[in-house]
Amino acid sequence: MTTTPRSAGRWGRRLLDLVGYAVGSTAAAVLLTAPVSLAAGRGMVGVKIGLFISGVVCVGYATVLWWPSRSEAGTDTAPNHAGRGGRPTGFEAVLDRVPPWKWYGLDPRDRVDPGTKLYAAGTLMFVISFLLEAAFGVRA
């Protein structure tokens, strides 16, 4: 199977959408947990724990989004997990205003579904939480 430049560009924009959402969600989790952790006197340990808990929430919510509904259980077609009527979510709209995403117009129908993005974000949060402990020695 050959890939045309047009489809390669589409997949590149979809990959940028997925990675950008994961990085943006992880950055938001750090920005939300860091002040609380510092105020509580936990430092980077609190950030590590906050990232882990945020990762659990993201993966759990992604699982809920992927769970088939009763109406889809009897159909032979693949379910549409977008569930947003072709509109970007609030967080996607924020990311769309930040470079490099604002330079690459991505049609909302071509976006990666929210469950996949949340799963990728949760996985990135787990990886960074693990690296904080294993590579940088942040321990409780």
C-alpha cells in the first residue's frame, strides 16, 4: 500500500494533534499540581503523585469513552467515538490557538477521537511520573 503525499500530510497532522493533546494535557496536570504540591511542602514528590493520579483519571475516562453503549452493541458498524458533532472540545480549541497547531488547520472530522488522545495523555503522565522516580530520584 502506497501513501500519497496528501494522506501522509493528513496522518502527520493527526499525529501532531495526538502528541499535542498528550503534551498539553500533561503540562496542564503539572501546572495544576505543582502549586498545590509546593504549598503543601511536598515539592516534586507531589507533582509525581499528581501526574500518576492524573494519568489514572485520563486512562479511566478514555476507557469510559471507548466503552460501547447499548445502542451500539447490536450494530455491525464501528461506533463513532467523537461524540462532539464535528466540533473541537474546549481543550482542543485552546491548543488550536497555540503554534504549531494554529499553522496546521485540522478539519475537526480528521481529529483523533478523544478517547485515544486521553489514553495517550495518561500514558505520557505515567511515563513522566516513572521517570521522575527512576531517573531523577524523586522519592517519597
